[in-house]
Amino acid sequence: MKFLVHTYGCQMNVRDSEAVESLMVAAGYEKAASEDDADIVIINSCTVRQKAEEKAVGKAGNMIAARKITGLMGCAVKRMGADVFKRLPKLDFAVGPRSFGLIPRIVSEGRFPRLELGDGLVPDSLSAHVDGGWQSFVTILLGCDNRCSYCIVPDVRGHEYSRPAREVLAEISALAKRGVREVCLLGQSVLRYGARNSVWDADEASPGGYTEPFPRLLEAISAVPGIERIRFTSAHPKGCTRELVRAYGEFPKVCRHLHLPVQSGSDRILSGMGRHYTRGEYLSAVRALRELDPEFSVTTDVIVGYPGETEEDFEQTRTLMDEAGFDNSFIFKYSPRPGTRSAALPDDVPAEEKERRDQVLLADQERRGLQRNSRLVGTVREVLVEGPSKRNPARLSGRDGGNRIVVWDAKDSPRPFASGAPARIRITQAHAQTLVGEAVD
């Protein structure tokens, strides 16, 4: 039988879907080339925003109508629980975000409908990977205990659990032997790795004298042969410590890019959101990174229209974003999620005002991104090739250590480049979100 996985949502979901694909293939199933060719369709859902949940549920409905064996997995299942079968009466199975390892057994047993919401992970399910490729996500931390007022993730992803360091390092070493050159470490709040449970054996010492679990992990991964780049996402400002900044400076394999969601520039709104830092503390973290390297790339998430956000609060967000000098920003219009603390507050910023604020911040980021990237014209960037550009197949595309997209003409390259190969690109043009250059020997 052939299967297909559709994924909605964050990188954690992308990683979970890859693990499901690997487990299904190991169980004897074949990956389908398309929906038409598939006997089984598994939809990995997101519930951070209502629209994302509706897309996943809608896709499941379409697959049911097409008479496919249809399963729904992920965060939306955990939120809805047994009610998922009220919305999709003919759904065959549904599993929560920590139960995806059960899917091959559920499919083989064929006892439908079936619901699995447990938090017990199937052994080795987190380390299952699809063969091929030079980049890989590696989950190091599950769940979240931050309890931001607007966020449903702690309810659907569960309490924090950090995987033992030896388990993570064994997985990365195995990936390196299979040709993986770049790993991206994943966690809902990845810098909290090791905060809730012990991850290092008592007799393990850090060669560099690191005491915090996450910088120690970066140190250990940097020593894995074959791994050339280390990325991680997503971060909380409280985790941007002196040891983390030191690790950036001491380990060249750790890419100088940090996705550091700020959400608001107003201390009043940040307090209401339960973010547990101030505007000043956030900007201090950004300054520490830029003091290490003025080219250090910092990207962020921002919510506009949070309950009670005034024009003054919004302007404070604008000024913080300019002061931080973000290389890129992802702007979201607030929408209440059932069960969160903010859902009990009046959603009092009109939809048209949310849209206006969204567009203002997007325009600001275009200007700011162009300013940041223009400073790189004339520099030579170390890029790992990802393949042809999506917009222009005659160009090659890759990313530098700051996670910036770099494109150049393939025909003008001094030699052919395979996917994953290193390239040195001299930047000749800058755009708000892209750098254009030429390959140099």
C-alpha cells in the first residue's frame, strides 16, 4: 500500500512528518508520488491559528471524500480530542503530537476509527529519518512550559522534556555518516534545553568549561565529524545568555543567526502576554549578539492587535523593531485561541486596524531589510547550495551563515555546484529579503 503525508505548521511538524515517513517505509509501506496514487493519506495539523487548523481539517475532509484511508495527526487533534470525529465523522484515525510513532501499527491493524492522545513516545520514533539530503531537523526539546497568554502550544504539545545529550549526539553522528552536513536543532523554546530535566551524565565534563546545557550541546555537536553547520530555532530572549554568545564566538559551525520572537515592543503588552522580559532586556540581548558580530542576523515574530494594544503600544513596537534592526520579521494578526488566557479578554482591536498595523510593519521591514542587506554588497558570503532558485531556475540559490537567501547565475559559475556543496559568492545586489551575487573561485 502507498501513503502520503501532508504537513501544515511549524518546523516541528515538518520534522514529525519526516519521522512518520521513515517509520511507514520501515514498516513496509511505499511513499506515493501524489494524492491520486496514495491509498493512505496522513495530514499533520497545526492549531496555533484557526486558519491553519481549518486548512488541515479541510484537507482531511477532501481525502475522506476521495475514499482514501485518512488519518489526522498533530496539534489540532490534541486540541479537539474526541470531538475530531464530530467534525470528521468518517475519519479513520487521529493521533496527538507525541503519538505519531503509533501510526504504522494503527494502519496495519486497520481497526478504525481510532484515537491516540497519549504523551508516551514510541522508542526511537524521534530519531527516525528519511534517507538522502544534506540538511536535517533534529528535535532536542519537546513541549513548552512558558505559558504565554495567547499560545495554545503548551496545551497541545505538553510539558517540556529535553532529550538526553548522548541520544541527540548519537542521532547527529548517524546523520553525518549518511551525508548530512547541516543540522537544525528544534524545540518550542530551544534555549531552555535541559531546564526541566537532566540531559548530561554526571561524569561528563565540558572541555570548554560550559555549564549551561544548551551551549554544552553546541560544543559537543561542533566536534561531530562531517557536520559543517549548526542552526536552531525557536528561541526565547531569556535564553540569550553570556554562555550562548560565547558559544557563537568560539564555534564557527554555529551559524550566526537567531530567530528571537519579540511579539511586542510595549512593556505593558509584554507583561499581559506573560513573556517575562522587558523591552530593555530584549534589546540588550540583541546588542550582545551584534557586539560579537555586526552582521549577526536576528529575525523575529510580532503580533499586532493583541487585546488592549493601543496606538502608543503599537508605536513602541515599531521603534523597538528599528532599534533592533531585524534582518527579517514575521508579522501575525492576533486571533484568540480557545483555552488560552487571552481568549477571555475582549478582542477589541478592529480587524481593519489589525490589517493596517500589519501592513505598516511589513513596509518597515522591507525598508529595514534592504538597509541591512545593502551593507553586505561587495562582501563574499560562504553559501551552501540548496538548488535552483524557485523564482528563476537559471539561478542557483543557497543560504549564508546568517540564513540569508543568496542567488547567482548558474551559467556564470566557474564550476558546477551540487546541492549541499559550498560556494563562495560575492554580493553584487541587495534586496529586502534576498542577496544577488556571482560565484568566485
